[in-house]
Amino acid sequence: MAKVTKSFVCQNCGAATSKWAGKCESCGEWNTIVEEAPRENLPKGVSGGKGGRKIEFVDLRGVAALPPRRTTHIGELDRVCGGGLVEGSAILVGGDPGIGKSTLLLQATALLGKDAACVYITGEEAVDQVRLRAKRLGMETSPVQLAAATNVRDIVASMEAGHPPDVVVIDSIQTMYSDSIDSAPGTVTQVRTCAHELIRVAKKRGFTLFLVGHVTKEGTLAGPRVLEHMVDTVLYFEGDRGHQFRILRAVKNRFGPTDEIGVFEMTDAGLKEVLNPSALFLAERRGNVSGSCVFAGIEGTRPVLVEIQALVAPSSLGTPRRAAVGWDMARLNMILAVLEARAGLAFGGHDIYLNVAGGLRIQEPAADLAVAAALVSAFSGDPVPADTVVFGEIGLSGEIRAVAQRDLRLKEATKLGFQQAWVPRTARKAGAKGADKKPEEPKGTIALKDMGHVQDVVSQFSNAASAIQDGAFRRGGGH
């Protein structure tokens, strides 16, 4: 009889080792390695077994037209999924506890239940608790089939028997378990095995599968990283539970664009779509306040205007504070270093706070110029003009680099009544056709002010520019 070797698996990254250790060498986490019983090894390899079944190949040119996508009747969810639900697809929805994952999926299945067979399987709540939530949302009469189950063998048997449903929701994948594995629900082996079985039956029977996933304290999906590779679409719910806005972001989508966002507002009646997020993010903005700047960003295919706020205050500490909400802290430090070295501003003795209003997290480098403008405005006390939007990427030498989809950003700003835009200076190659011409402005209306260097940004604020000329601030590198 072959000797059974022990297996120790990290519950954070899924790495397997032959012995226990306090720290995982793969991800660096402590106390995450757990012993798990290995599966029985097969006595022979592929070459030693019986012959396999012949695979049937299909000519790509002869494939029939794909079935249309099924709309959820929630426009923001359809946008994030790429235009609707694809038959046989698996969608993983992650987010912090209480952010609204179960509420959104219950609303979606209730609306889909009017013209599709929907099943909602919960492993965290009783059926009566789901009914109470549906009653609060005003959807208690929707024809959705409910079940409270955690055994994947029972769920798969139910899905394979009879006519399959159209949409199945599993809430959540961390509560599911397979009785063929000797480990607790939520462990790496259980999550990977349960997800594989559920996705397999979804592909086989052709229904859309929603998997709700927990997240770790770092904000990433709990369980093995392979879980994100197994599914077709990964959606993250972002936002602060103390704030009414929720952002649903697609970080992976095999059937549509990534980084697409859907904006919702949490109300007493559940999640409500926000059709014009730019107007909502700017609704409480006060003009002519130093440290405030409007950034024209792109989230997926949608232009979004959001307010960036900065506060620069003298510090009494040896090491001044630096804090950023909704923006990468390393990127903030880089912009501060560029402003000091290339524009002559000295932030060393000041506490600096940066905030993206509305709970949105910005990831694109096109916000560099808006962040720099907000910082210089807060430092000098001069406000950015209230009718101005800003976008552009900043390089380490202080140059302002062009960004993608410039016209789409300007079109959204024009629609919301902005009169001026600070934009990167368009590079024109010498001798190229049309090199002498300036880039065309969008018709109607918005005046463009080219920015080629961070010193051009500083020159827009009279207090900062005059202070540098008077030597009040440390002088930096040349233009």
C-alpha cells in the first residue's frame, strides 16, 4: 500500500508544502497554513488506463449564431457584464460584508424571474430571512425559487435533474462544501473543488451562475487565486458602508470590457441605479474653494467627472502625515516629489491629505494632473476656477503626457456646463503632415489650456508663482 503523504495548504494563496510552517513562503502571510487530507492517488497515469473518448471538433466558420444576451433589467449591472448575461457563464461577485452583494443579486433574480427561471441558493441565511429581505425590497411576489443548502453534491444533483434553470445564485461560495474532502468549508481545497463542480454543471446545462465571494481585510477575494481564473467574469463591489454610493467594477470579463463600472445608491428600498454619476459626484461641490479640482476620468467606456480634494497644512511633527482616500498612496508621493524637484514647491513641513469625493477609487494615471492642481491650489490658497476640468499624466521629469479618449472626456465636461479644460499639450512630430496645426477643440464650447510641464500648472496660481519668484519656496529644476 502506497504511503499517504501529508499536505499543508496556505489558506491565503493556495500554495502547498510538505510540512507545516508559521509563515507562507509564497505570499508572506502568517498562520495561514493548514493540514489537508490529500486525494487518493490513481494507480496509473493516463498512458496506463483505457483509451479516451474521441473529441468532436467544430469548424469555427460553421458555428451558428450565438443566443442573445439575457438582460437583468438593471441597466448598470448589464453594463458591467458587457450588455447582459451570457448563457453558461460564471460570474464571481466580491465585496466587503454589508456592501450590498446579496441585495443586488436578489433584486436581479426577482426582476429576471418575470421571464426566466431563477434559483437563489443561500448558505448563510434561512429561506425565511431571504423572504424578509425580499419583502423589504418590495419583491416578495417574484417567482424565484429559494433554497438553503451547503452540500455541493445535493446542489449539482438538483441542477442536473429535470429542466435546468436559467440563472442560479450561490450565496456564498465560502459556505459550500464537498463531502468527498476532509476539510472545513471555506478552505482553499473546498472553495476550489466546489467552484469547479458548480461551474462544470453550469457549462454543461447552459445556465448563468452567480457566485458570491467574501473578501479579505486587504480587499481581495478570499480563497485561492485560481478561483478568479476559473470564472468568466469577476465583479467587485466598492464603496464605504457609511456612504450611500456603491461602485460595481468589472476587473475581468471574457464577454465584455474590463474596468467598466456601474454606480448604485443604497436606499431603504435596496440599490437604485445612478444614470448620471458625474452629476451625482459633483452635486455637493462648492466652487472657488482652494484644494478642490474636477477630474475628467474614464471608467471602462464611461466618462466620469469627480471632485478631487486636497488639504495641505503645516505640521508640528518630525515626519509629516500623508493620507489618501480613493487614490494610490505611492502615486501621491511621486507627484509630491515631482512638484518639489521640478517646480520648486516644498511640501516637506506640511501634512497632506487627498480625497476623491463620492467614494470612487481612481486607478488611471490620467488623474495625475488633477491631483497636482489640487495640491498646488491647497498649498497656495488660490482656487482652481470652478468651471474647469483637468486631466493628464505626469512624468518624473515634470512633463505632462497625453492620455487616451481625450474627446470623450471633453464631451462629458461640456455636457455638464464646464467652460475650460487643462489638458496635456499634444505632441506633434516635426515634418509630419498637419504638424503646424493645433488639435481641434470640440465644437461648442470648451476652451482648452495646454499644459506641457508642471511649472505650467504652478503658473496658474498667482500666490504659488510669485512666492517661487520671491524665493519663499525652495527652487527646483528647470523647465
